[in-house]
Amino acid sequence: MCLFTVIGWSQNNSQKKDTVKTEVVEIETKYNPKIADAKKIKQQPKVSILKGSKRKTLKYNIFSVPVASTFTPKTGVVKGIDVGVKERLYNNFLALGYGNYNSPYAEFYMHHNTRFSNSFGLHLKYNASLENIGGTALNSGFSDTYSKIFYRQEERFFDWKVSLSAQRSEFNWYGLPAINFSQFVIDRIEEQQQYNQFNLQGEVNFVDSKLDHVHADIQYFNDQFGSSELFGTGLANFKFPVDFLVRNYNELEVLTGLDYLIGGFDQSYSGSNTQKYQFLNLHAKPSYQFMLGNASFQLGTKIFLALDIENDLQHFLIYPDVRFQFPLVKDALSIYGGATGDLHTNTYQNFASENPFVSPTLFMTQTNEQLNLFGGISALVTNRISFHFKASRKTEEDRALFVRNNSKSDGLTVIQNNATLQGYEFGNSFGVTYDDVTTTSFLAELEFEASKKLAINGNIRYSIFETTRAAEAWNLAPFEAAIFAKYKNNQWYASASLNFMGVRKDALYSNTFPSSIVGTQTINGFLDANLNGGYHFNDKFTVFLKINNFINGSFQQYTNFNVQGFQATAGLSYKFDF
């Protein structure tokens, strides 16, 4: 049964009723989709990452706080591994020694660090041999005194270092030629030469900067005959990102620099006039390194603006600087090669360091290394044997060659042109001549690590010199070889070296100066054996022994300059901390 209840009411309304009714209108149509209307999904969509959402470099600071630990390590877990005894390192040491030929030796080094990220140090060294070599009529001793002080500071965004060094060396022109000099002449030869060198260096290394580092070097060099030179070098190394060109990029490195050299000699060997020189070089060396597969490449160039100010000459030079390395067998066998060149500034200081018996009458110019082609192979035969072979062909314009000066004395007089001869004018000094030389060279090196305590390595070099104007490549040895061995345990250490130099050629003159070269003088090859060893009493005290020319060989370092025989120097060194 259903029950309905109806309730109704009525109201009088004088307003007019709205006759518009609200209705829903439905429109129907057919949908015929097309393929072009479909939105396709890409299998490899390209996702654009905003710069603000890129991964940022994590920067953090560690604040170490000591925490008491109750952990006790369990002993006896790892056995049978000989890690050796860790050597304690000291910041300072003092060494004193003495040897035959009246040879005192002293060296002191001090290095100190502070808690404010800076350090400073001092290095002093003295070495001499004051006794004459047997069979020499003139004084053949030498002495060398060296000192250096430096300071280094670490800042937040860079660190810098400055150093100052001074060196004084005394040598003698004792190598008289095969002329029958009278005792009257020998007693009046003043054969001593003294070199003085001062060097101021500074460098700044930046962190996270396009300017990577800056280096400046100022050297002053003189002797007791009025010769002097000033050589300044400034370098700035830049690194620029090239991510707008390639992905996974390396930085483009650009080394820029300036070299300035000024100097002179009070006399030439002919005694006619003074010798002055002045050079200014501006250079830029851009290079870029990248990987292509397993091979590594370097593409670069060297650009020079060279000014010979004294002779009013300018040169604009461009050299290649291209290198590659390709592994044939990973971590075992690789080949490499390249082509490069350079401009070398010759200095009186460099010549005197290589050959202290040069005369203070040199003509100075720069050496243009036009092209150097090289290639080689490196191999790891076993875990303990490695091998390296390199071949190169280098073309040089104005390469410096040492040649013996002709004597101005016939052995009976010390006066020429109403002037007393200098100590280097008796055929006992060397001059420098320049020639265009092409050098083809082959180098082989072998290294054998017999154990963790013993290592042996050796090398052989053979060179072919092609000169343009000179009759020979004066004082250059076509064949050179060397063998080195090192041994060290907890208390003993020892090293040995065998050096062999082949036959060299020097000039032979027809008469006293001035005269022309009529032939060559052969300088025999030699074998030089050296030993060095010591015993550590403890971490601080060590006794050492150095032996040079162990086989007591009689040979010439340069033409007519005989070397000392068996030389032994023994001493004691002490390491300590303040």
C-alpha cells in the first residue's frame, strides 16, 4: 500500500513571469580522426636542462673533533706482508765531508712550516778541490759556493713563492796545448777565472681561474774580466674553456712570455773591440689536448717575435707543436710521435755552466731550432722490465759549438802587440762558433726493477751530425752510453754509474794566432765510473762515501783539460727538526 502526501501553497505575485526557459541543447556530430592528428611519442626525446638545474660543485669544510673511541683492533688478522720501515722525514740537515785532492764539502738545508700556511727555507753549499792534477803546469783547482733563501705563502684563491739565490765559482784555464812553454811564461800566466751569479724568482699559482700561473725570473751574471749580462723572463699561462665547441672538453692552454737579454764583453779574442748583445723575444704558445678513441693528441704552435736590438734586426717565427700517442696494447705497448721547433736564447751564463773554460770574448746570437721530427715506442715487457726507443731528426740554424781558441804565445813570450797576454790567451780556453747543423739521433733506454730494493737502468744514444760550414761538429760526441744502479734497504744505500763518451773532434791550428784551422785534433773516448753509498746509524745520523773516477782513468773533459784520477770524499750527515 502506498501513501502519498501532497502539500501545496500559493502566493500572489504582481510581477510578470519570464517566458524564457533554460534548456540544454545537445549537438551531435561524427569524429573521423586522421593519422596527422595523432601526437607521436619520440623514442629518444631531447630533454632540455635549465642552467639553474645543472649539477653544482659540492663545496664543504670538515671540522675535525677528536672523539673517544672504545674500539680495539684485533691483532694478527693480516700476516706475512713486508711493508718495510717507514722512514722519518726531517725538515733540516747538515752534511760535512772531506776528500783527497784537498776537497772540503759542506751543505746545510733548513725548511720550516708555520701554522698559517706559509713556509720558508735556506740552502747553503760549498764544494772545492784545491790540489792540482798531476802533470799540469798551472793551477787546476776549483771551488763553488752556493746559497738560496725562499718564502712561500698560501692564500685562499692563490699561492705565491719568491726566492733569491747567489753563487760564486772559481775555475782555472789549466789546459795548455802541446806547445813547449818556458817556465818564464808559465810563471806569468794568470789562469784564474771567477763567475758570480744572482737570481731572483717569483711565481703565483691561481685556483679556479683562467690565469693558471705567472712566473718571473731575473738573472745577473758577471766575471772578473768586466763581462756581465742581465737576463729577464716573464711567463703567464692561461687556460680557456671551449665547451661551446665540443663536449667533454679539455681547456685550451696558452703560454705567453717575454725574454730580454742584455750584456757584453770588454774585449773580443782578437782584442779589436768590445762585444755587446741585446735581444727581446715575445712569444705565445697555444695548445689543445684531446682524446680520439684510445689515442691522445696535442695540437699547438709556437709564435715568436724576435728582436735583435743591437743589430736592428726583426724576425717573425712560427713553429709547429704537434704530438700524438697511441696504445697498441693497453698499458703495455704504445707508439708516439710529433713535430716541434723553438727559439733558444743563448746566454753567457749557460755557456759557462756547460763549459767553465770559455773565454770572456764570446759572440752571442740565438739558435733557431727550425724543425724537430721525432717518434718512438714505449713497452712494458714485464712488470719489472720497461723499454723505450726514440728516433729524431732536428734542423738547427746557428747552433753553438765549443772550439778551442788558438794560442797567441809561441811558448817563449807573454807579450803580443805591446800588451801582456791574458790568462786565457795561451790556447787554454774555448770560444763559441755557430753553424747550421742537422742532427739525426737514435736513443734506446732499458729499465729493470730487480726488486723493491734494487733498480737498474741504462741508455745508449747514437747521433749523426751534418754541418754546413764547420769541418766537424766540434766537441760533440756521436756515441754516448750510461748505466745506473740503485740499492737501498733499511740501513744501507748505494748507487753506481758508468758513463761512456765516444770520440770527439776539436780544431788544430797551423801556427799561433791569427792562423787558420788546418786539421782536427781527436779527443779519445772515455769511461767514467762513480760510486756513492752510505750507512744509516739511525734516523738522524748517516755516514757517506762518494767515489768518482773509480777506475782511475786518465781522460780529458775537454781538449787538453785532464780530469782528476781516483777521487774519494767521506763525511757525516745529520738530520733534525727544530
